[in-house]
Amino acid sequence: MLTGINMLCFFASYAIALGLEILGLWNRVRLRRVALLLMASVGLFAHTWYLGVRVAESPQAPLTSHRDWYILAAWALAVVYLTAKFYYRKSSMGLFLLPAVLGLIAASRFATTVPLATFEAPRFWGRIHGLFLMLGTVAVLLGFVAGVMYLLQSYRLKHKLASGDRLRLPSLEWLDRANSRSLGAAAFFVGGGFITGILSRLAHTGSRNFIPWTDPVVLSLGGMMVWLLAAEVFRLVYPAARRGRKVAYLTVAAFGFLVLVLGVMTLEDSLHGTETAAMEDAAEDAQ
Amino acid sequence: MNLRMIGCTHQESGLDVRQQLAFDAAQTTAALDAWQQRFDETEIVLLSTCNRVELYAASTGPANSLTTNQLIDGLLDFHNLSREQVEGQLLTLADQDVVRHLFRVAASLESMVVGEPQILSQVKQAYQCAQDVGTAGPRLHDLFQSALHTAKRVSGETQLHKHRVSIPSVAISELASCVFETFDDKHVLVIGAGEMAEETLRYLHDAGKPSIHVVNRSVEHGEQVAQKWDGQYHPWDQLWQQLSLADLAISTTAATEPLVTIEAFEEHVAPNRHQRPLFLLDLSVPRDFEPAVGEALGVYLYSIDDLDKACEQNRAARAAEFPAAEKIIVQESQRFASEQHRRMTAPVITELRAGLERPKTAELERLFQKLPDLDDQSRREIEQFADRLVNKMLHPPLESLRDASQNGTPHGLLDAIRRLFQLED
């Protein structure tokens, strides 16, 4: 019976949950929260089942293609959302987290299902590389969501709009902490992903030491890594940047880099796709 | 009785007007003294809190002996304000409306946070102060005692005061919790050690275990409050240092000028904070913090009027208890009115009774002299007959008087009775 579960199932469930979150801004009807939790849980169940089927079909899944990679990142965010919903019952965090989940699932529709080249050879480094970057993406997205919520909550408090409103956000202290931790985690995972990517490449190309530094994916990912590391150092060194709006701005900017990396990866990924072989051949010819 | 009230409240007036009309303790005494000399034969009580400044006056003279305009002039003259500055922002009431209003105020129905207990003690203090200065007399005594009785009935017979609420508790639970996840590890600074400060500390003590610091001009009182709430007292000159360390600061002083200007904040506090969030709750009227301080990075400044929205939720949550409370207010204000009217008619009734008692006694003496052989039993029977006769004769006019008193002082009827029975004025 469950073999018919596809992306539409969990996308629709999350979309309905988001609709119920939006409805809560106007009217907190009875059973809305129960319905919301039910739809999010159903979505997460279908999402998990879908990934489980993918793993059963291909042992390398769920990090074998761009599409799986997006769906796994969306799954991680959905788990965070549902957990947060149980801890912060009245919070409107779903208004910010669910669009990110839906965005990743929607992006997966445009992502290729072609297996990633890095997984064809040395699986260990390739898997670590994919996992690190996926966790880095989730961390950047969580930081972005927390950053946006922080800026919004701060604005509402400054302009005396915070109380009596149906939009309920976590405290600035909590968001600040979430921001800082997300930034630290993002710097660690993206940095780790970059290094393991190089190691994976070196292991794959062996003594030829071919690393395409000018590749758009490498460039954009390198840019994001440099930004995240610089932001983390800035945060640790400069006291005023350790908290509040500064961290929020840093995480929001990191999201800009993430969009750039994902865009480049989706549109012209020569590194992980079929173009890699041609590039390697060209390099060999040059030698 | 000629009863009047003028003033400004958080419903009618903004904080700017209220802080111009506010009185601290010394000003209250001075103002009452000045008004005592200005308004002859008038009893006066002044109630000045962060949410209201109300002047209650009762005069024994005729209705035109004390006018609302005279009282407004008295209030404005004390603060050197013109009428234009408060135009449309003053509340003026007379007679029975004053009674109802004061009863509602004392019962906290007019409070920003419905059900808050502080207003009752503020009303008591206002009356006590007037008594000490000598501006409160029997009329306002009756009015304020009835108001306190009404407040106690509302508190005891309804659920309005079920959960202890106050302006600080609403501010902290609704707003400070939007900034801080927990109060356990927070540096809480209380500036001024008044009743509101204690109320704040009571709530914070229940909400968590913050590190409490009290800065107060009076060392003795500051230390007392700090000790009571397991806090630490700091001398007044450490205000800047403490503000630099604080996460949450509550200001409740009676200062007539802002304590913290934006210039002072930027010079003494901001450089040490590194934009660390600071939640400032300014419960003082006049303000202790200049509004511009709230513009500083990381600072969230809330004055008393900024809590309106948060208080509305509290009001809505207690709305179900309003009808019961209103019923008590109506009952008590009617009872007060009847009592007042009864007091107005009491001298006439006494004279009327005395007017019939005198001839009765004279006639009985004359009769007993004519019939000296009457035994004691017969004498008693005759005396009782005379008493019953007088009572029956008095019953219709007294009944009419009582009925007429229900709707106000029956001046016409009293005058007619005086004339008919030739009573003295």
C-alpha cells in the first residue's frame, strides 16, 4: 500500500501544515494545532518512507544524486520543525521553517537524478563530503530562519508590536543562541565538506592531483566557506558580534552564499556530473 | 453634598500629560495645603499614581460654591500649566458619577491591569495623606471608606483577583519573556525601592532565580528591599555601573526629571554593554528614561503606556468576571447614595419626632395629674398608647421621605415638612 508514496505526498502534507500555521495568524480555531501536528507528522512519515525506499533501491542513497541530497536536507529540516513544535507549542516557527522545507523539496524537482561522480570511486570520502555539505546546508538554513526570526522579533519589540499578536516567536535569547550555534555548525560542516571534497578528489584522481579550482561549484563553495569561517572568527573576536542582530545578519548573508552554491550546483555542475570525465581527459591531453 | 472629581487617567490621557500632572509625595502635601486655603469649606483628596491623577472634592456649600472649573484651575496652577496643554484630556465628574468612578478605581476595574492589588493601597494612602494634612473630612471619609469596602467585596466575591497580577507581572510575562528565555541567570536591576519595585521582585522571584540588584537613593530602604528579596544593594552613584551589567532593569522612582538621558546612556552605559540586549521597564510617571534611550542598539524600552496591548489580553481573560463586579459597584453606589440621602433627611426626622414627643409628654403629665389613682399597670398602658399614636402619625411622612430619598435628596419634601410642622431650619 505504501509503495505509492511519492514526493507529492509529503510536499502536500507540509504545504497543508504551512497553511494551518498561516491560518493561526488570523484565527486559532479549535483542533488547528492537532491538525497541524498531524499533517506535519504524516508528511515526515511519508518523507522518511520515501527516503527508505530510495535506500532500498540504491545502497548509496540518499546521497547519490542532487535530488536525493535536497530531499535529505529537507527531511532534516522537517525533523527539526516537528521537534521544535513539540517543545514550543505555541510558537509560529513553522511559518519560517516549513517554507525552507518546501523550497528544498521543490528545488529537488529541478535537480538531476544522475548519480554524483564522486560516489562512483572512493565511497568513504565521497559520502563524508556529501553528508558534511548536506548538514552544512541544514545549518545555514536553520541559521537563516533563526536570523530572520531574530530580526523580526527585535523589530516587533522595538516598535512595541510583540505582545497580543498571534505571531509568536521564540525569545531573542533563544534565537540568538540558535543563530550562533548554526553559524558555528555551518562553518564546521561546510569547511569539512570542502576539505573532504578535495580529499575525495585526490583519492579519485590519484597521483594526477587534478583539482579544478576554477570550477564554479568549487569557487562558490569556497566563497561560502571563507565567508562562514570569517564570520565565525569575527563573531568570536568582536564582542558586539557575538550576539543579537550582528549574528543574525551574518547568518542571513550566509544564506545568500548557500543560494549561490545551490544555484551553481544545480545549473552547471561540471564537477560532480558527466562533464568531469571530459575535463579529466582534457587535462591528461595537456600533460 | 457637592461632590466633584477632576483628573487624568490612562484611558483619557497620554503619558506626556499624565507626567506633567503627576505629584510625588512632597508635592501632594504642598498641593493639598494650597488647595485647603484656596477652596473654603471643601474636603479634598488627591490620588496620584502612574496611571491616574485624580482630585476628589466635596463641599458642604450650595452647588455653585465649588465648580469643576475652579478645581481645574487649582490643579493646573499648581503645575503652572495652561488649559490648552491639557485640552480634551481631563476627566470631570460630579455627584453620583464620582462615587461610581472611585468605587471602580478602588476595585481595580479602571486599572490598566484589571485585578491588580496595588491600587487599593494607593487609594488608602491618598486618603491617609489627606487626613494627615487635614483636607479630608466626614464626607470624603464616608466616600473612601465605602470605596474600600466595595473593593474588598469585589475582591472576595469575584474571581477578578484570583491570580495575582500587576503591571510588572504582565510586562515581564508578556514582554520580557520575548527577550529572555529564562530569568534564572539574569542580572536584574531595580531602580527605586517603592511598592511597584517590590511587586516586580515578587513576580521575578516566582518566575526564576535572577541575581537581584537594587539601586536606591535611600540607603536604609534600599538595603531593606534588597535583603527581603535576597538581592544586593548598591549606592546611587553606582547606577551607571549597574545599568552596564544589567539584563533587565525596572525603574520605579518618583523623580520629577528623567534619570537616564540618551547622552548619559551613550556615555556611561552603551560602551560597556557591547550591544548586549537590555530590557528596560520604566514604570515611573514622570518617565525615568528618556524615550530616545529605547533607540539605542540592543535596548528595548517600555514605559507604562507601551504595556496597553499586553494589558488588553489580561482584561479579555478576566472579562467573564466583569458583570459580577459591576453588579457590586452598582449595589454599593446605590447604598452609598441612599445612606447620604438618609443622612440629609435625618435632622428633619429627628426634629419631627421631637416635635411630636414634646406635646405627647406634656399631655401625658397633665393626664396623670388629673388621674392620680392610676396604678402602674394602667400608666404603662396609657404611655404605650401615646407612643403608638405618635408612631402611627409619624409613619406616613417618614415613609414618604424614605421613598423620596431613594432618588436623591428630597429637598422639596423636606422643606414642606419643615413648614407644615413648623420645624427649625
